[in-house]
Amino acid sequence: MANPENYKIFVHWYKTMDWILDKCEKMPVNTRFTIANRMGALCVENIELLVEAIYRSNRRAYLESFNMNLEKLRVFFRICHERRYISHEQYRYIAAEINEAGKMCGGWLKSCAQ
């Protein structure tokens, strides 16, 4: 049986999700019911999509959804940065982590096509 911990993308996203959820919890109260909640939901949905992709034979749809959620998170983090909910350093960090997850997802999608 597959173990999600054996997948680098799962481990990477798990750590990234932890960082994101921590930042969402620290955002201003007025954003917690809008942006922060949506960002947290996308993170949790992404970990679910990875588990589905690991355990299913038809992975493509799950990975494409994961990738789309990364794009949404990029937009939300740009908004957070512009509104100064996160620092420039934090924005650079999370942009790099999301980009890395996107590269891993793209590699997995390519291997599914072969």
C-alpha cells in the first residue's frame, strides 16, 4: 500500500501547508473570514488532492486541481503582501515554496502522460 510520506511532493506540501496555516492564523481578524479562511481551505484541499493522487490510478485530474489551487494561492499571497499582512521576506519565501510544489506537480503530470 502507498505511503504519502514516501512522496516528496506530499512532504513538501505538508510543511508548506503548516507554514501557510500559521500565517493565516496570525492575519488581522477582519481577513480571517475572507482571505485567510479561503487560503487555509485551499491548503487543506491540496493535501487531500495529493492523497487522492497517491492512492488512485487516474492521477491527472487530482494533480491538475492541485496545480490550479497553487495558482489561486499565488494570487491570495500577492494580495496579502500588497496589503502588508505578510512581509516581503515572507512573500519571497512562500512564492518559492509554491513554485517548488508546482515544479514537482508538473514533473508528476509529465510522468503520468508517459
